[in-house]
Amino acid sequence: MISTESKRGKLVLLLGNVAGMVDLVALPLWISGLMQSFHLDPQQAGLQVTFYIFGVFIASVVLSPVFHRISPRLCATFGFALAACGFLILQAGSSSMLITSLAHAMAGIGAGTGLSSVHGTIGQSAMPDRLFAFASFGVGLLAIPFFVIVPRYMQDGGVQFLFAVLGILMFLAALVSAIAFPTPVALAGSGAVPKPLKHHTVRLSAALRRGVMLAFIGVALMATGQAMAFSFVDRLGAWRGFAPEMVARVFIISGLINLFAPVVAALLQRHVNATRAAMVALTCHAVLTFTAMHAVSYSLFLAASASFVFFIIFGHTFMFGLIARLDPSGRASASTPAMLMIGSAIGPVAGGTFVKYLGYPSLGIVTAFLALSSAACFFAISRSASGPTANGILNPRIANSGVV
């Protein structure tokens, strides 16, 4: 039985996390491709991506409460295979918006099922924060070749080329999940068949339940602002009059910068309070998204647009570790895709609506407000969680694990 602490198990979780969260990388090209290939306006293109992300959200909401009763291996394999089929339908290029919408939703449900299985398993590992940081490193690693290669071939192949790449990624995630999906170390070490662990039946204290709820709201607000801003970076650059290669440079540099976000977070997790790290990251994100949306000069647009995702990845690493400590059963961790995707589902269509009626600069104001509101949620966690258990989770100098 492969353990979550083994190299093979970690690599499988890394690939599953990359496949499940690939929309966070692909959003700007996805939106731009739909607008150019299908001649959709920003609101319509955002709605199509929202169908996909809402599918991820639904799958996570359904799966996370019963995570301790299901087989993560089977769910991850089935989920990623279903997502691959959805992208295969999209790659075929149907002219029917109904089929396109249903295929987006199908792919999202599959990806959400796989991602919830991955996140729940990470949450049950010996050091969930470090393992999540490692898995997030894979997302940053993907972004570099993704933004170097995909935009070039989308010029000829359109958005169908993007769908082909996403379908192949989902198929690979399904394959490795079927072969080597890991088991939490507490089960793998005993050779037992996975079953509910003892702590699955332990009721959380009122303070910790409140902390999980505040974290859910905070991550959802963060994801909404991130999706609104990042989805339209490509179109914003074109609207500002920057050449396509200048906009592509933003994504390449962003990929390089984002690669270091989980590494920096992992190095600081033993020394920095999780809620404070989240609040600082969200404040920086608010400032940078506002700057990016209002920047007239290319240098300022490049600097702000290429760096604001760094703080989302950095902050989310701390948030995931906090959530895993608040509820060690893995159920809250399995719901993190829902936390992310409820915001990401709203983001593209809401962003497209703001762009359509108020213009791109309006996104800067809205996304900054959402990021600061998210920071307020984590501030509330630090104020409301009290007692030795909660303090041990929130304060790395008190907790024995010293990770969050």
C-alpha cells in the first residue's frame, strides 16, 4: 500500500492537484479562446467557464461530507476520467452552446471529484501543510511551459487546442490515480483497508467549527476576486493596446514567480502565524490587482499582473494548513475545492459583467474589496478561536507540530 509520505504517493498527489486546479492557470487563455473562437462577449465566455467551475464546486460539496466513507482512489480515478471525457467533447468543437455548456459542467464535476479526493488525502497526511505546498509547487511548475507553448498553438488551433491539452492532463491524472493513489500514513503503515479513523467521529468545538466556516467564506471571497482579475488579464492587455507577445510575457514571468510561492510558504510555516500570513498575502493581492487594472504603462501592468497570483498561492498554502489542523478528519480539507470554486465560479461571469457594463478598471475596485473582505475573515478567526486547542492550531510556537 503506497503511503502519502512516500515519494511515489506525493508525486501522484502533485499531479492530481495540478489537474484539479489547472483552471487557475488556464483561466485567461480559456476566456480569451472562447471569445475569439466562438465570438462570445466577456459575459458569455465567463459563463461557460463558470459552468465548469460550478461543476467542481458541486462535486466537492457532495463528496466532502462523506469523504471518510469513500475510496479516494476510486473517486479520483473516476473523476479525472470523467473530466477527460468532458474535454474530449469540447475539443470536438460542437457549435451547440447547450452541448458546450453541458460538457463544461461534466468536466468540472469530474475534476472536482478528483480534486476533493486529492485534497482530503493530503489533509490526512502527517504534514498536510508541507504536502500541500509541494502539490502547489506542481501548479506553478506547469504554468511555465503552459504559457510558453499553449498560446502559440492556440493561434492556429483555437480554444480546441487548449481543450486537448486539458483532456490529456486529466487522462494522465486518472491513470496514475488508478495505479498508485496513496493512502494516509496511519492506514498505509498498518496495511489495513482504508476506513474511518477514530478522529472522524470526534465533534469539533464551537470555536473550531466557527473557524472552519470563516475559513470557507474567506477562501471563497479570495477565489472570487482572483478569478475576476486573472480571467481578464489577457483581454485587459489587448484593451490597453499591448502587443500579444507583451501580454504573453506577463504570463511567463508570472509562472516563474509563482513557482516560488509554495516554497517560500513551506519555509516560513514553522515561524509565521497562519492567519497573519493569510491577511498579509490578501492585502498585497488587493493592492496589486487594483494596480494592474488601472495601470496605463506596460511596466506597471507587467509588474502588478505578473505578481498578484503569487500572493494567492502563498496565502492559500497557509490557509490549507490551518483548515487541515482545524479538522484533522480530512473532511474540511476535502471541501477546499468547494471553497475555491464557489468563488472561481462566480468570478468569470461576474468579472465579465463588470467589464461589459463598467469597463476593466472596475475590476480593480471590486477585486481589492473582495481580497480585503477575505482578510477580515481570517482576522476574525484569529480573534474568535480561543483555548489551548485552538491556540495550538493557530500559533506555531504553541503547537507541537509547529507547522501552521
